[in-house]
Amino acid sequence: MTNHAVDRWNERIGPLTVQSFLEGMLAALWSEPDRILFLDNHVGVIDHEIVFTFEISKHKMIVTTFYGRISLHPALQSVTEWGKLTDGPKDMLNLTVPMDVVVQQLPPLVSCATIWFSGRKYMYKLEKYLYDSDTSSFLCGYHSKFPAGYQVRVFLTTYLSTGLPVVKEIRPGGKLGKSVISAYRLMNMPLRGEEQHT
């Protein structure tokens, strides 16, 4: 990622962060094929929201800049529809975001653990997140030690034969299929009275 891209993130996307966080976040998102849409003109879109440009150098993707959030600049929607900005030249489109708006934005949510697997009928994705009930917020990314005060919450995405994803939170005592139980145990998550493995 270029320094220019980090500067543009902090001016147009938010929240304010550092290069190492952005690179870690993108690495995590890269492993989830449903999170980043790559267009053929070196433009990418994260979660149908954050528009960025990239180049490929020595078989490595380098993020060169961030245009902005579609929710804050609807004109960026043309990038996902036609692969280019259609509201005039890029240098005439004002992508400025007030700093008080930038600092209120949330980064793309990244789980601390994800497992993809298939059962007899469907594909699944099991994701583990850390949740702070005091602030009603999720902690992004992987953490080797869970910070005090955070709860572990697990969500299951089922990809139906129509391709439509259905997401539900797994609660203790709920009924789960065999393949989901196996994946749940791989995450070191206790089931109905089991003790958590360390």
C-alpha cells in the first residue's frame, strides 16, 4: 500500500488509522472472496462501499489510492456499475469529506477467526467476533489474547442453492448440524456445557 493511499483513507474513508492496520485488514478481506469486487480497470470495491485503485507489480497487489465511500459520494456507484467514473473527469469530482464525518466512520468488520466449509446441501462460513456490550461495538481483526470486557459472538452464513446468503448468530443451546458443530469446535468454541480448549 502506498503512503498516498493511507493519506486518502484518512481523508476520505475513515476512521483514522495507520498503514499496518490497513494492510492487515486488506489481507484478511483478501481471503474472503465475497468482500472485495475487482473490476478490470484496476479498481476495487470493498463491501460494495469503499472504492479504491490498485496496480499489480511483481505478482503483488498494491493499493494506490482510495476514492471514497459510496454512501458518502453516490457518484462513486458508477465505478461499480460501469467500471469508471461517469460524472465527468475524476479531477472535477469533489471527494472531500469533512473530518468530523471521517472520524465517525467504521472500518470494514473483520472477524478474529473464519472457517469456510460445506455440508451435504450448502456452503457455510462461520465467523467469530469480539463484542463490547458497553460500547455496542465489535473489535476488528485477529487478536491472540481477548481483551478484557469483550464477549465472543459467532455468526453462521449459509449460502443457499440460489446463492443468497442467510446469516444468523449461533447462541448457546441452539440446534446445529453436524458439519457446523465440527467447525464450531475447530474454533475452540464450547458447546452446551463443554469446556473451552486453550
